[in-house]
Amino acid sequence: MSAVVDTYRDDVDVSYAVDFGRDREPAQTRSRRPEYRRSGSAPARVNGMHCRRNKRWTWGSGRGARVANLRAFASCVAIAVASMAASAFGAVTITYGTVGNPGNPANTNGWGAVSNTFQISKYETTNDQYVQFLNKVDAGGTNPNGVYNSLMSTDALGGITFNAGAASGSKYAVKGGVSPNGTVYTNLPVLFTSWFSAARFANWLQNGQQASAASMETGAYTLANQTSGAIPSRNPGAQVVLPSRDEWYKAAFYTGAGSSYNLYPTSSNTAPTNTVTNLSLANAANYGTVATPTGSTMPVGSYFNTVSPYGIYDLYANATEFTDTAGTGADLGKPQVFSGSWATTLAQTTQWNANATAIFRASTTATGQVGFRVAAVPEPATIGLAGAGIAGLASLDWMKRRKKAAQSNG
């Protein structure tokens, strides 16, 4: 009888320690035999450390089971988030800013209304990021669909070199030396890209930055080796894209309140100061030179106190930026561009503010003034998978608890 009583006390102590949050069972006990927690006869063998987590007899109850359930839930969410991050970013890291206030009204010109929350790159795409793209999709140096422009090397404004004799996967490199503005080329915006090359970069990001030329032909845009002509529409379910006209315009000019828009994308209604030296100003930008190599771009984010209301940098000047909104009429199929560039003159500042008329460029445009940034939207498939996983976990919990109740009542 004494042995039976001692065993019962051990079981009670173990249950108390687990269910009421004590770190361990009382020092005088060391039994690992868990209490039998269901009505009816106990299973033939319930001893052993694993038995408190035996799904048939203890799932969903006790401190240990609650911790296991929480960990499973956290794992579900973490895997979904990690999958989305890996599919969108990979080796090239894009720093995004969130543009909220979904359903905002358009400005008086009809631009800027966006129904959903989205993200847009805080910085223009750099030479370093584009080099990583080139070495992945063109390891052999064959330049598929013209993603590399020789002016990136030969022009002083370009920042990328090509070496046919370099090892596979490293034939492209950031140019050495300094730009006309006296800065290294690494974090300067990539220039001399056509709209189609920029779209291929977006496709490549969406497809997980694969080491294949095929990974840049489909995704946000179906390109099918197209390099000129009318730009294709954004595909349904696209995740990493070139921003649309309204997305770019909202990220640049919308104040985040009511129907209020700033005149300039520097959180100001006054034209920014044109400077390449006084970078700490709250309203400054890189423009005011002439369209010759006597001026050039500045490293992205140089004007560290000059941002849009959503915290996005370099939306005025530095490099003109592609969108995926196509023109009509005389501009049929051409992509609209925004921002102005380092070559925008003082007399041209109003051409790039919120009241400016639409400006389009040929889809094959590749100049020392034009670059791009990307935008991102949530991945529906990943979000759906995460939701299904979480729902499945909740359903399993419910079924286990229902089975427990039925056994107790039986």
C-alpha cells in the first residue's frame, strides 16, 4: 500500500509542476511517470519521459503541451515569412518602404490613387545589385536579350565592366575608379538600362534570383525574349514589379492624409535645393547641371534628410525612373517615367513635380540619365499557404480537444 501511495504522490507533484508553471518537480521526487489523464483504463505502458507528450493521451493539456503548440504555431508563421522573403530577395537585398493608406483619393490630375498597401524600394537599383543580377543570369557572358549595355563600361556615367576572360559567374564587375562627381560606382544608380532590362531584373527577383537566363523571362511580366516595342502589362499575381504610375506617384507625393499631395517628392511644396555638397539639407537633390559627363549621379540615399512622406529616397532627380504604366496615342506602349535626373536643369524643375504632365520614353531607351527602382506586393500564394497551415493547426487542436471531451464523457 505504501508503494501505491508514494506513486500517487509522485504523479500529483509532476502534474502540479507542469500545469502550474513550476520550473521542475519538487526536489524529493524524481519519478518520470506521468499521471493518467483520461477516463477509463490507462494504456498498457505510459511511463517514460516521452509519455507526457504522447499525442493520444496528453495533447493539448499541460504546460509542456501548450509550449509545443505555441512553437508549432510560431514555426508555421516563420516558415511562411521566410519563404516569402527568400522568394523575393535572395542574394540581392532590397530595402523596402511600406506605402500604406490604401484606398487614398487621387490628386487633382487623377493620379496617385492606390487601393492596396504596397512596398517600394527606398533606393534606386544600384550598380552593385545589377552586377549580381548579370552574373547570375549570364554566367557565361553571352548577354541574353541585351541585359548588359556596353555604355555601362565605356561611358563615364556607367558603372559596370565586362571581362570575357573572367571565370564563369564573375564576368561582370563594378567599375573601378570614381565617377565624374568623385564617388565610387558601387552604390550609384545603375544607368543605361532599357525598360525591358529593368523588367527582367524584377522578374529575376520574383523568381528567387536563380542562376539562369530563363528566370528573367517570366514572372511579373511575360517577356518571351522581347527587347523592344510596346511594353507588356503586369501579370496577375505579380509580386516584384516596376511601380505603376499611381504607385510611384503616391509614394512620392501623397502626404498620407485626406486628399493632400505635396508639390515635390521631398515632403515639400518648394523646389529642392540643387547641391552635391550640402547633403544634410531636408530638401535637397542632385540636379541643375547640363546633360554632359561634367555631372553625374550621387550614391543612393546621399540626401539622408530628404525623403518622401513614406521615407523613400531620391524620388527627385539623380536618375529618371521607369514605371510599368504605358502611354496611349502617340506614346502608345511607351513606359511613363518620373523624377528627372542629375541632368535636369533649374528651368526644368517644374517638369517633374506633382503638377507635371505625363512624360514617356521609348521602351528601348538606355541613357546615362535613366535608371529604375522596384516595388513589391504580398505574395498571394504564400499568404494563402500560411493561412492554410495556421487553419490546419487550429483544426487539429479542435479535433484533439473534441476527442478528449468525448473520452471524458464516455
